[in-house]
Amino acid sequence: MHRSNFLDIFLIIAAISLLLDWYVFYGLRTLTKDWRSARFRRLITLGYLVISIGVSLLFLTGLGSFGTAKGMTPFHEWVFSFFITFFITKVFFAVVLFLGDTGRFFYGIINHFTGLKSKPKADKPFFSSRRKFISEAAVLVAAFPFTGLLYGMFKGKYDYRVHRQTIYFTDLPDAFDGFTITQLSDIHSGSFDNTAAVQRGIDLAKAQKSDLFVFTGDLVNNAAWEIEPYISRFGEIKAPYGQFSILGNHDYGDYVEWGSEAEKAANLDKLKQHHKTLGYSLLLNENVEIEKNGQKISLIGVENWGFGFIQKGDLDKALQGLDNDSFKILLSHDPTHWEKKVRYHPTTVHLTLAGHTHGAQFGVETAGLRWSPVQFRYLDWAGLANEKNRYLYVNRGFGFLAFSGRLGIWPEITVITLKKA
């Protein structure tokens, strides 16, 4: 989607937010009208307006700089996150209030047409107390998304979780039975605002002591300089059989404005050099062999290929020189590549490791329920998928983007164990 289209959408959302402010303000006035302290009533009602409208205006003033060479900085993300938190909270409050007002409206219509009359003195307290009850219910309901999103912003985005997955293959070389792979994806270093918390995630990845380390794209949000404060830290991650990486859609710098195409190309070249400095072997539509005890598996890496995104990945080129019978692991940032291309390719790719979706950074994953709004866009958005023994694993992402938080879909460090079936 073009940057101007994003701006138009955000402007519409901001306008809706201001309308919601008016509705919520009157709901709060109803809630507080019986409070004894006039000062406290004004503090709640006018304080709400000042904070909510202030956040909206701050958000609007920052829209123009989202697409510059710096892109969305942590400051922008915090403003956007507070705006979204207030917006969603207002929606929940307004829906409850609207349902109550609608009920009162139809109650009045029915009374009017049925000729039912109530004494005015009895009517006013009844409707007044019911309207206040609805406002109280609206506050209670709205408190859930408000507190949840704030938790995601201040705690959840650095609540790293290790996901372990054992996958069995009949044609896995014997030497690789029990071979382990640690996968990180979507670091999005330009969003980080707590170096100590990031280091805890890095230390957790190092503690897995896997045989192989892979990174599946989106090292930065847009610009190569974003990873520079963290190169020495992520460079600590080492594995006996090497560290390998690929590019994601954000790594190409397509979502910000550059002074020239040459400047944009120089940024990508610099980012590629940073992969080398990190100790990562960047695979650009190519393959390498991993050898253990005289046996080999093939590790393949493609540039980004995504449905609706940049499509530089060339699987055929990346497979050149490989035997069809060799055991193959593919690094491909976007899971739609597996859905649209890889699982149907005449050459069998045993396992594809992807990321990209972040699990929308919001959702529910329990024993009985697995839901995220991202599922309406992606068929496979987190965890393991299998199509005729061609496997896909989608990492939920190490970092975060736009919304400076995570709730329910926590940042992930993946450990995959290959086993002989």
C-alpha cells in the first residue's frame, strides 16, 4: 500500500477518534454527575479530554515524518501505541454506551406507541440510574483492553518465550538425528527502547546451545544504522555449525523516502555488510551444505518473496546444484512463499523456516483456543504446518513494529530438533 493511502487511513481513524471523544465525554459526565466534589468531576471529564485529544493531536503531527529516512522511531511507536490504546478503549466504552442508549430509545418508542405512561417523578430516577449504570458498565468493560494493552507495551514486548518443536523425517541423514536449530526472526532493531531487556532475549537464545543458528529476516525496520547499537550483542550468538541469515521485506528500505535510488541501494549494501559483521552468512538465493560426520544436509536461503510484498526470492536459482534427494531446509521470510510456491515445487524442500507475521503481536494461544487477527490475512501465521511431509515453521518474531507492545503473542526464540523417524 502506498504511503499516502496509509496517511489517509490514519486521518480517518483520527477523525473517528475525535467523534468518540465527544461520546465518551458525555458518558463520563453521566457517571460523575452525582459525585460531591465538583473539582474531581472536572478532573475526570476534562482530564480525559485533554489527554485523549492531546494524544490524537500528537499522533497526527507525527504522521508526516513516518515515511522519512528515519521511518517510525521508538518515539513514533510510543505515540502510535498510546493512540491505538486510547482508540480501542474508547471503542469498547462507546459500544457499551451505545447499546444502553439504543435500549433506552426503543423502550421510549414502545412506551409511546403502546400508550404506557409512568409518573414523571418515577421515570426520571429510573432512567437516570439506568444511564449511570450503563456508564459504569462501559468503564468496567473498557478497562480490560486498556490495562491489557498497557501491559503489552511496558512488559509483554520483552517477555521472551522459547518454543520447542521436534520434527520427524524418514530421510534425515543419520548423523543429523537430534540436530538442533535456534531460529530468530523479525528483530526489528529500530523499535528497541530497552537494551537490557533485549540482552535478556539474546542470552536466552545463546543458552539454547543449538548446533545451528538461523535468522529469517527483518533485521531492521528500514535503515541499516538501526542495528548498529546492537551488533556486538547479537553477534554473541554462535553455533558450532554456523550462523546463517536472509533478508525480510523491511530490510530493503521500501517503506521510507530516500534522497535517491543510489542512497537506497547504499543502505541495503551497508545492511548486508552488517550481517557479515554479526557473523551471519547471508544467503541471497543460494545454498550451502552443512556437514556432520561425513553426511550432509542442504541449507537454502532466498531473498524476500511475499504475496502482496516484494518478490525477489528465486527458489529455482537457490536450488541450483542440489540433488533432488538431498535433505533440504529453506529460509524464507514470508510464509506465503511456502503456501504459494514451496509446497508445490517439484523439488522437495523438507522444512521451511519463516517469520514475518509477528502473530499480529496480539492474540490468544491456550490449549483450547488459538486466535489472532492476523489469521484473516495469513493461512499459517505461527507454529508448525505440514503439507504431505513438507513442513513450515513460522516464528512469532523477536521484536515488534508499529505497536510498541505484545499481548498474548509473546516474542519468540524457536528451537527445532530434527529427528529420524
